Amino acid sequence: MGDRDVDWLDQLCEADEKIAELESENAKLREQLRWRDAYGESPTEEGIYLVINNDFDGCTSIHATYWKGKWPIGFTVPYWRPIGPLPGEGGE
């Protein structure tokens, strides 16, 4: 096996490690951004959330809105998801 083959194998190993690192980061981001069922998986702490709000005023309407505060909230929210740290608050 020549030096050229060793360099190629080293580069392949480095690429595999980078792919694994990116897959792990992608899984964390997908988990952070997924919608949660508010009835089965309510937030456990005060925070800022993006929520889906169902209103019924003669016809059903669905709204996306922000919620900041403690859970439960006073209107029907079937789905929610956390909003990550904002810039200057632990975000990049």
C-alpha cells in the first residue's frame, strides 16, 4: 500500500467522522423544531413557544402565534414547539 492509498484512506475516515457529526447535529435540530402534541407532551417549564391555536367563531380557524409564560394557557392549543435561544441569549 503506497502513501497515496494511505492519504486517501485518511481522508475517507475524516469524511466519515464529519458525516457522523453532521447527522448528530441534524437529529438534535429536528428534535428541537418538531411540533409536539400539547395534550400528551405539554411544556414542563415557563418559556417562549410557537403554538397552533384553534378558534371556533362560527367556523374553525387555525392560527400560529407565540406564547411566553407558564403552561397551561387559556385557549385551545393542540400543538406547540419550543423556540430556541435567541441571539444574545445563548444563541449564536
